[in-house]
Amino acid sequence: MRELSRQVCLVVMLRQETWSFASPPLVWHCLVMMKIRKANERGHAEHGWLDTYHTFSFADYYDPQWIGFRGLRVINDDLVMPGMGFGTHPHRDMEIITYILSGALEHKDSMGNGRVIRPGEVQYMAAGTGVQHSEFNPSKDEAVHLLQIWILPERKGLTPRYAEKSMKDAATGKLHLVTSKTGRDESIAINQDADLWLAKLDAGNSVTHKLAPGRHAWVHVAEGEVSLNGKKLGGGDAAAISEESGLELSATKTAQVLLFDLS
């Protein structure tokens, strides 16, 4: 069952010229401030070489309630078996971010980039007018666990681009800016007004984040267990937050959390 947090309900009277009822109707509009997306409710596919969970509708998994959130379109939680991977395939008009949780992933693309990315490293690719790339697990005995994130760009037809950032040595107990529209504070500049923050938390750590008016947040627990504004979230759980001014994350177990601050 999907879990909802506090909600505000508004009663709206329709304009008379829109009535098609015997008496003026009342329409209830509820603004859900926090909506929980439980890990075990995500889409799941087991391909033998790939064990994957889809936070949003993807490939053969479709849920009209979970198409995406704001500009965030995909969060795939992938476990790729040793020596296996995704053959060369195309992308266009998408901001693609990959974060490695364990293992290693070998990337090659049509822009000439070739790299093995490892735990704590972030890879960014602006697909723009079109790129092709492959992703393989180079290990003979260890699976690679990764999150792949797609964000819609601010416009189509942009120039493809590649970047990396290591968060391996990021200090625990604080939020670190990974991506932003302007590339501020040494973050990766992306083609969307979307700030991605990473928190590495030891048990007992707490961090806070303020949301500016009109901003929204998506919080994804990559590993561990946390409390978000009093709501318990475990690995793979997530929450969509709107109409809130601030977030408080407290770790009950060692955790890694991705926080998206979205327009």
C-alpha cells in the first residue's frame, strides 16, 4: 500500500459556465506534501545477467502513477553480473547520471570516452543530439551495483557532453552537491535546474536541507536506513516532497542518500 504523509485539501467551486450538473459541484484538490515510494513496490525485472528495480515506469514496466517526478524521469537500481553488461546502444535528449555503489563499470562512448568507474564515482553524460555507449562489468567474480538516473534536459538538441566526479572521499554527516545547472561549488554542470546532493551518513548522523518556495524534492535511499521528517525509509525507498520548506534526514544505520532539489 502506498503511504501518504500530510496533505492539504482545497475546496474549489467551478465557474458556472463549466457546470454540467444539476447543482454547483465541489471539487477537492489535495496537495500531498510527502508521498512515499517503497522499494518493494518498484518495477522489477530479472534477466539473469541483470537484476533491476525501476522507481519509475521503464521498459516493460508501466505504472501511470509513477511516470517520473518533475524533471526526474528514471532511477534504475541495477545489479549487473560479472562479465556482463549493456551492449552499444543510443541515447538522445537526456541527462544521464550513473553512481556506483559497489563493483566496477566499464564505459565506452561515441565521444571517445573510455573509463572504468568505481564505488563513490559519478559519471555524467548529456546525450543531446545523440550518443552511443556501452556499459560492462569488467570483473570476473563481482557484480556491480549502480544507480542510473535520467533527467529531462531543459531543451532538445544540445551538444553531447561527458563529465565525472569522485565522491569516494566525501565526508560523512553532510550533504555534498554533485550536480547543478550552473556547476557551482565544483559540482557537475547539467542542462536542467536540478541540484543533486549526496549524503553519506553514519548511524546517528543528521543533515538538513532547505527547499526554496516553489521547489520540490525527491529523496532516494541508496543504502541503509534513515528517517526523513519523521518517516522511516530503508534501502531502495524514496519520497516525493512538495509544499515543504525543509527536510531533515537522520540515519539509524549507515546510509547513502541522494537528494534531488527540483524546479
